[in-house]
Amino acid sequence: MAKNAYSNTNRLLRAGRKYRNLTQTEVAKHIGVDQSAYSRMEKGLQNIYIEQWLMFCELAGIPVDSAQYGCIDFLTPVTISHEKNEGGFKIAKDFSRFRATSNRNTALLLEYAAHCLGPEKLDEFLESKKLDRDFFLLTGSTLNIDFELNLLKTLIQKSDYSKNDLVNIPKALSKNQIHGRLGNNYLKDQNPLSNIRRFVENVEFYEKNFSWKILEENSHQVVLSVTPEEHLGESKFTSDPILQDHYCRYQRLLLENTTSHTQTKPVSIVEKECLYKSTVFRRCVYQVAQ
Amino acid sequence: MRISSGPINKGKVSVQVKTVLGQIRETLQIDPSEWLELLELTPKQYQSLLVPRAQVPLEVILRVAERYNLSLDSIFRNQIDFGVLAQRHQGNTSSIPGRYLPAAYSRTQTARVVFDFLEKKYGSFQTVAAARYLQISVQELIQKDQPINFQFYMDLFGYVHRSHRPKTGFYLEMGLHSTRVNKHGHLGTLFGSLESSQVVYEKMLGDLMPLFEKNNAYQIRKMNSEKALVRCDQNEEVASALKLRWIGSRHICEWKRGVFAGLPGYIGQPAASVRELKCVHRGDSHCLFEFDYSRRLSLN
């Protein structure tokens, strides 16, 4: 992933072009350069001028401020899809059934994976899964839950990852493009419990694998449930011997850090029910207190 | 200064951007070396950038936008309020851009409903992006009810429309949301005890509208137990202060249709069917709304 908001404009060119199924020649002609110059732009070897960027945005139908946010975000809620393509991007068969996790949701795990594995190994991983890394710049595009589970498994097996290593996730949260166009300002002025409410209200922009509901709330705490949607019925995400309860831990950390990263004191989360630890429960229930 | 809601003028954008950069530097009194450091340019590169026909690399603008929390779109449109920028730089986040202050006959409370609806449709993302674009703090705008002019709503709606190209009926639905939000507030209490939709319309359009805004004058032309015909004339003083022939936009008219169609909701009735028989944005001299509360509004 890019190191900051403005170092990946070249990749945005490629992502936007592929998303709209355009050739380099078509884009080059539209923005008034020859194909080889455009190719250099996509590789980050040539400057992009503002006029060219505006013409590109017009052609590809992408927001002008995508360059500022480091991603292409149409602000659309997740809709479950089974499509094997996203414009010109091919979605591997393993990840195209019940696509309900948006790249907005996956961005954090990818940043974290880049931190654990190193960017080269992460690229190798994506290549092995037949996924184009620029696809992940389309914030609202989706894959199924198996992608995140596969990545978590890889982290467990191939890196120095330990159970406690997930706490490094906050490092990735400082990246501008996390949350897409929410950028650095998302949830900035709110207290953590308001942030939890806001996160739950916005969860459909992240994923549709789980139903998030606030069960109780007052000024000191929020109790919320996370229940798997029906389509996860065939997935073995709760009983994988390698993953164990890591996905649950990851979700909890995501919740905790997403909603309190601007606070000096993080929220405390107590898990009242866990569907990964007992077959009795059909959901996870978290009590979040300030 | 008015925000242009149309496409950015690509032919002039480099010239405009250079002007904006110069104004930012001047407003914030940024030292030349600090400025070059921010732009990541050598003095020679900066000099060649100032040549009139020289194009501006996107990355230069991105650095400035990021540092001063400005929207890229607003830089390209040359619509930064430098007074607000200076105040923000000094830590004051509550100031409202000067363009929203002349003829400030609306209330910021109205924006609460609009932002609430936008959050429901597009998530908090939209609020953050719109606030950056308009150079406002949504929190402060909503918490402290203060006067604001109609240009603010025109800019906000223009931004939303440009960002999302919403489907027909979007603004109508946004207007209907007003009843859902206000039903549990003062208006809900006030209207809740009224006996019919006709009385609600009479009360709202006849008595209360002048208290909410002075941008338009509403006049009930005909009314019976089934229908109301309402004429809306703009306040010429506002149009003149905002240097506009017509205030509002066709999207704002659609939003108003929704706001008024939803009035029967305060007494538990379905939204009224509504038609805009005349509209200033279609070339008429005034807007004319027909509300038929004997028929349910169809959003299709």
C-alpha cells in the first residue's frame, strides 16, 4: 500500500482506468499525451499535472478528490455480489461468491499485513491469490470473507505474528486512506462511545457479513452484538484450527481502535458472548465502556 | 464569492491554482523557505512554476491541501475563504465563511436534517468531505443554531449533486426526512394536536414559515379539505445580496416539495401527493406548489 495520500496517484490512474475498462491509449488520447508518456505516469515515473488529473477524472467518472484520499471512493454501501469482475479487474473464483467485505474494511488488515510481512511478501500473497493490488484502491469494491481469513492465516503461518501482535493495528490506522474518504477526520471530534454508535451506523459501508446491532447504550457504555449473516452458514470461519478465534480478536481490535484512535485512553471491551468459543452462542456480544 | 457548481474550467485551472497558492501563502504569512519545503520544490523549480503557461504538478497541490485541511475541489475552483483559513490556522474552528453571511435569513439548524439524511445515505464520509469542501465545522454549525444564508444550502446541495448524481426523488426523500427528525421536537408537539392535514398546512405555511426563513414568501392561494395551492415568491433583497437572479436550485425546490409533502406526518398521516406547477428554475416568475393530502405521495 502507498506510504501517504499523495504518493499513489499513479496507482489511482491505473485503478480508475482498469475499473472503467479503458486502455492506456484511450486515456492518453483523452488527457493529451502519448501512450508511452501515460504509461510512465502510471508507473510513477512522470509528473501528473492538475489539468491531466481533471481530464482523467472526467473520463473515468471518479471523484476529483480521490488523489487527496489516496483511493477511489464512491461512498456506496456494500451490496452482496457474486460477480467475477469489477470493471477490468478479475476477481478470483475463491473470493467472488458472496462478496460482502469492502476494501474499506480490508484496508486496515492489508496495512497491518504490509507491516508484518513486508510490502514485497504482501504483493506475492496477492499475486498467489490472483488479485491485483490496485483493485484495493477501489474502496467500495468487495471480496468475500475468505480473503481476510486467508490473509490472517498467512500472517499466522508466515510472519513472526503472535497472538498479541494484533495490537500493532493502531499503527496502520494513522494512514490517511484507511476508511476511504473519511480520511483523518473520521470520528475525530467524537467521544469513543459516540464513535461506536457512528461506526455501527456506518457499518454497511464496510461489510455485510455480519449484522451489527446496538443492544443497550448509556453515557458510560454501549453493548452491541455482531451476528453472522445467513450466507456465512457454509463458511468454517468459527472452527478453523489455524484461525481459532483470531477473526473475532481482529474485529474487536478494529472496533476498539477505529473508534478510539484519537483518544489518549482507549475504550475497554468485554466480550459477553463469543460465537467462536462456544457453540451455544450464535453471535458475539461486546460491552464497550469508556 | 460564489461557489461554481458546474465543471471545473480546465483551461484556467493552473492559473487559478497559482493564485490560490499565492493567497494562502500571503494569508498565513508563510516564510519563503518554509513554503518551498512544504511544496518540496527548489527555488528554481518554484520560479519556473510561476511562469504563466507553466502547468502545476498535482502533488504540489496535494501537499498544500493536506497541510491546511482544504478540499482539492475547492482549490481547483478557487473558492477558499482565506479569512476562515487564517482563523483555523490560529485554532478557531467555529468561523463561517464570509460568503454565507450576507442576507443570512436561514438557520443552521435546518442543516441538521440535511446532514442527518446524508449520513444515512452515504455514511459520515459525506459529512466529512462536505465540511472540508464548504470550510465549515458541522458539529459547531449544528450545535449552535445561527443565521446563515441561502447560498450555504445551494453550495451544499450543489456539492452533493456533483459528488453523487443522486437519482430522481433523492431530494424529495431528503425533504420528507425533515418530518421524521422534527416529529419528536417542538414542531411535533405543536402540530401533534391539530385535527387535520389542512390545519397543519395552514399553520405551517400561513403562520410559521416567516419564523423559519425570510428567503421566500409563501402564500396560500387556495385551500380546502383535500388540497392546498401554495405560491412561493423569492425575497428580492436576498437575491440581490447574493447577486443571483433566482435563489435556490431545482434540487432545492425538490427538497422543499418533500419538506412540505411530509407535513401530514406530524399528525400520523401519510405524506401528501405534491406537484410543482410552476418553478422559477423552469422559467416561471414564481414557484407554485399543489399539495393533495387526500392522496398519498408516491416516490416512484
